[in-house]
Amino acid sequence: MARGLRPLDRRICSGGLRSPETGIRGSIFLYGTLLEARTLARQSGDGTLHRRAIPAMLHGYRRGRLRGTPFPTLLPDPGGHVQGLLIRPTAKALARLHAYEGPPYRLVPLRVETRRGIRWARAWAVPRWRAA
């Protein structure tokens, strides 16, 4: 798990989606290249995923980048916030997105704010030492 990201409370996130490829349940917070509808559709194989997404805000973080690349990641920042989208992909779409993100990225647990309140989610991020 990336340093600085809050641990997941498994009692709260006990149901929902589970991908056999990744073992992940629940919602995914998007904050980078997958916010673009065409990119999300192409990489997930699900053209309707963007329409089902809900706006979300991650507090206590800022966007950084994977060292040596233009690709975004999350960095702890007490005064920061990151706008994004919350999605619930199918297991197949999740496996495709996981492959798109690649080996440096890991799904890490966090809490995001939506119009419906605070929700547990996961987001792809790199360990702090790999971020700039």
C-alpha cells in the first residue's frame, strides 16, 4: 500500500464488486487519464461506464506524477484536494483497467466525498518514493 493513504476499514467496504483477477471490491476513484470518456471506454471495454460515474472529491491529497513520466498519481497533502469520478466497473472492465494502469500502480483504499456523503473507494497510485 502506498505510504500516506488511509487504511481501508473492511467492515464498511464489505460488499459489492469483486474481481477474480485483482481481488478488489467496491468503487474506484478516477483522477487522471481515465477521466476522459473516450479513454475510459476504450481501456475498460465499457462505453457506458462514464455515464454511470458520479463526481467525487478526495481531500488531503494532490495530484503528482509518476517520476520520469507525465502520468498522474496521488500524493498526501493536508490542504489539498483532487476532483475525480467514482465508478463501479464490472470484473471484466476492472481487469482491463488494471492492465492499463500497469505494474507501478496499485489500488489503494481511501475515502472520497460525493453528493451522497463519504464513500470508501480505491484508486490507482504509486508508492511515494516513485512519485514526483
